[in-house]
Amino acid sequence: MRNDTALQFLRDRRSVPSAQLQAPGPSPEQLREIIAAAIRVPDHGKLVPWRLIEFSGEAGVRFGAALAELHRRIDPGVPEPKLAKDRDRFAHSPSVLAVVACIDERHPKIPAQEQLLSAGCLAFNLLLAAQAAGFGAQWLTGWSCYDRDAARLLQLKDNERVIAYIHIGGRGDEPPERKRPAVDDVVGSWQP
């Protein structure tokens, strides 16, 4: 059955920059509803190769401060504006969810890539679910997603890594539409 409303919703999807997100963010009940919708992702083997870490309120401020301190230890010459960005990164949004991929590299049936893609689908579904619930959201990464010392701040296991920080909050001003690729520019036909 065709669902024009859902198709229009997907055509209208856009990220709201985290610096523009504002209070109020989702209530605990709304956030659970967003997460419950978002976890309905492809998951070959039903491994659930992901989990979420929530930062809200003071938790985001404390994590940002810890990241800035870590950045200073890693690079003593890091400019102060970069440290300020680290400190503020999690303070703008009322709620931030770290999407953690939990990859079993030696799984006998499910390739690591499929596990990682499932985690990526979760990150994208969080954007969609937040928008469907009336909030704005943005998927961000940054150096801390790729740094093992930052992973230790989050108490991640060796097989885990942050693949996204999903910032969620009130939409504020509607972000402008950006140029999107034309369908014909991204789709081709296989020719034997």
C-alpha cells in the first residue's frame, strides 16, 4: 500500500545543526519512544551489534570537559578554540545519544561490515524518529569517535566504537534545504 505521507516525510528530512537545537528536548518518555522506533533496523543474525549511551544535562557538559582535557593531553599545543569546541560539543543539545557499534570480528556467519551497517541504520533511524516526534536532530562524529583514549572515557570494550553522536532537541528555526543529488546522477543500470 502506497503511503504518500511517509514518502513526503522522507523527502522533507534534514538535519538541524546541533548549535541550533534548543530546550525543551525530548522527555524521558519521548526519548524512549524515539529509541523504541529507531531500534527496528536490519540486523542479520539478530546480534544487536550496537548500544546507546545517553548524555543529557550535566552529563554532556562533564563529557565535553573530559574530552577537552584528553585532547590537551594528546596534543599539548592544541589551540584553545578547539578545546572550547570539545567542551561545548555536548552542551548545545538537550539530549545526545552516542551510537556504539559492538562488532564481533570473528562471528562465523555475520560479516563485521553487516554489523557496522546495522549500527549505522540505528543512527539514521534515530534522526528519522526524532523528526517524526517533532524534534530536530543531527548526526555528528569528530576525533573522539576514532580515538581509543576517548573510547576508554566511555568505558567501551575493545570491540566497541562510537560511530555517531546523535544530537536531539527543539527545532528552532527551520534549516534551509541543501542541494541534493539528482536521481539520474546516482542510479545506473547493470549492463552484462
